[in-house]
Amino acid sequence: MEDDIQEERNRAVQRFLRGEKPEAICASLNRSKSWLYKWVERYVADDDSWTESRSCCPHTFASRTSKEVEEIIKMVRLNLYNKGLFCGAQAILWELEDLGITSLPSLRTINRILSRNELTHRRTGKYEPKGTPYPKLPSARPNQTHQVDLVGPCYLKGPLRFYGLNVIDLSTARCGLYPSETKAGQNVIDGLWDVWKRLGIPEHLQMDNAMSFFGSPRHPRGMGQVIRLCLHSGVEPWFIPMAEPWRNGVIEKFNDLYQQKFLDKIMMATADDLKTETLAFEQRHNISYRYSKLGGKTPVKALAATKIKLRFPAKDEAPRQRLKRPETGRYHLVRLIRSNLKLNIGSELFPIAPELKGEYVVATIDVKEQKLKLFLDKTQVDEFDYKLC
């Protein structure tokens, strides 16, 4: 079949070269003039291959990423991977921005390049919870739950020593950052208040058991200043189990990003530099960082899609210590009941029923009722008098 077609092309061109009119040639072959002129143009007297068909696919693609940029993407990905850093499409895009690459490819394009070059290997698979069920806070809507952590001490040239108070909204992945001079109560209060003025006030605030958050473990009924701030603001504090930082996994992972993309990369020497660059990094993350769990949206776009009205502090200035003890509200401590069958709250131990051994329970302190209520899977299983100081 192909031979017949090639012979037809050859005969048509030979007729044209002998002076036969194109109209007559095309009419006899039921072909168009454009077809005839195409093969006349391809005719080569001493090369019989001119009659062969050629691919119709374009040799160049206007939208295809240049080879140079593709090679840079591969090098950046391998470099991040070898350093044990974030090496997904989003992390690569940020690196390209920092390198000053113009005509930045989209995240989808970067993912296609990684897939085409078999650079999608991950060190570990997706985490799958095992063992004892763990009580999980809701995060279906913006500001339903925030996680908070203190990073540091960190050091800048100058020298400058500080702590990074980092907050993340579990629903939208919006972050709020505040560089604090110390871990003292007032500094943490100032930091949370500053972040809430931008992110809004959450319903639940999850944190570890550091003194900066919980207060003195020697006087657990004294209610630390952060607990008091939360209860006065309509926020329910949640304290994760002792020595289990992975329960605050979202903020812990963000802290790695904060270290790699901010502390390790941005040059800062003064307190003013630190304050300015911290806010700039927060805004860059919230406006441009895209998350697969958000369907490819940025945190700001994810918030806008919900159309939910947020609640913000009524005053510009943060409350000052010492805050009065709240009259109402609740705060919670998640604890694993071990073989000694004791619930540990600071320096106090409470006896627990044997059937709760090996279970994660929620110890809820009701400020108004002055009670400590114990819950397992939302079912109250015990109760203790708990007079607050």
C-alpha cells in the first residue's frame, strides 16, 4: 500500500516536470493542488526517499520546558534529596525562585519532569497509625484546631538569640510566626496574640507540655498563663502526651520547612531583620505554597474557598501578666495509661481503673465545676474533684 502511494507521488511530480498543467494532474488523481505542490517541493532527483511519508508531529513545542530548566530541576531535586531535605515539586519551585530562574514552570510541569526522569522515590511510605487508638482533634473548617510549638533557641549573626513561636491551622495549612526573645510567659502571650491578629482565634489549641505553655509542673492547679489566655479568649487548650512530639506532627513537619527554607537560607543580623523576614516568609508560605491535601490550593486560597468568617482579637495589644484566673472554660490533657495505672498531671498522680491500661484517655479539667473528668472515646469513665489555685 505504501509503495503504491509513493509511486503515485513520483508519477505526479514527473508529469508536472514534463510541463503538464497542475489542474489536469490533480483532476486525474483526485488530489488537491496543495498536495501536488508539497511533493514537488520535496522532490530530490538523486534521492529516492523523497516520496516517503514523514511524521506530522512538530519538531519543537512552544510550551515545552527548555532542556536547561529541566536539567536544573533534576539537579535541584537530587541535591535536596541527598541533603535529606524536602524534595517535592513545591520545594523545587521555591529553590528555582531563589535561584532567580525566569519563566518558572508550574507544579504540574515539575511533577511531570520528575516522573519522566524517575525522580519520585520517597524515603518512607505514607505513615499508617498502629496500635492504640488516639483521640484526634477536628480540623474540618478554618481555625477549628491550631497546633503551636516553640523552636529554638536559634542564633543569628550579631549575635542574636531567639525562639520561633510557630502556629499552623490544620484545616487550611496557614502558618503564623513570631520571633520571641525568650520562652517566658509574656513573650509567648505576645506571640500568640500577634499570630491570632493575622490567622484569627482558634477553637482548639494543641501543644506540648513545656512550662512555657502548661505552666509549672510543680503547681499544676495554678493554671499557666497560656491556659488563662486561651480560656479568656474562648479557646480550649489541648496538651499532647508526655514525650510524644509526633502527636503534634503537622507543626513538627512545618518546623523542618521553617528551618530549611527560612533559618538556613535568609541572611539576618539584627532584630529588625528577623522581624521583617519572619513576616515575609509567613506571607510567602500562605500565599504561594501549594499543598496536595488542599487539592493544589495555597493556604490563602483554601481559606477563601470556605467563605467562613473568622474571629479576631478585640484589642490590638496583648493582655499583660498576671492574667486573672478564668471562671469558666475547659482544658484537656491526653495521657497514655501505663502499667502503674496512674494518671500523671504535673506532680499529681490519680488512680485509674485496670481496664484503662494501655489506653489513651483525655483528662478534661472543667474550671467552673472544679472537676477533672476522664474520657475514653468521648465516654466519661471517671471523675475527680479538682480545686484550682
